[in-house]
Amino acid sequence: MTDEPISRPDQAWRPWTVWLACGVAVVWSGLLVVADGFGAVMGSWDTPAPGLGWLGVGAAGQGVLATGAVGVLVAGVTRPHWRRRAAIAAWTMIPVAFAWFVLTGRLASRT
């Protein structure tokens, strides 16, 4: 037995930690883009609903978050000492994407 800590601060995280977090963030944002598109189609089925523009804004925001997750993935893979920060940023993007989806959905329904 040794007295060394299990993970040392100078040691880089493994690449799969970044790949998993960024992969989940990209897939989640993609699913929310599909949900926004489905809402836009259903909202304009017969008579267009007045707040459909917000669903387009929501889809654009999800695209920005997905692009950001890809950028974080590239940064985490190319710079091993950034992997911890990259994984935390990617895991943070998932609830932010959900909050953006809920916000734009509420704005679309109130307009």
C-alpha cells in the first residue's frame, strides 16, 4: 500500500471521459433540434401558431450548443491537460440545452 492519492492533479484524464461527455451533449442537442422541428411542424399543421419563430430560435441555439460540444471535444482530445475542464464543460452543456429547450418552448406557447 502506498500513501499516494488515487488521482494526481498533474495527471491528465483519459480521452474517453471527454468523448463520452461530448458525445452525449451532441446527441442530446440533436434530439432537441428534432423536437423543435417536430413542434414547428405540428404548430403549423392547419393554421400557423403565432410563436413558431421561437422554435426556430430554439433549434438554432441547440445547434450552437452542439457545435460548442464538438469544439470542446477537439480541445480536450488535442490538449490532454484540458480534459477535466472539457468534460465538465460538456456535462454542463446538457442541462443548459434542456433549459434552452424549455425556455424557447414557453416563449413559443405564450406568444
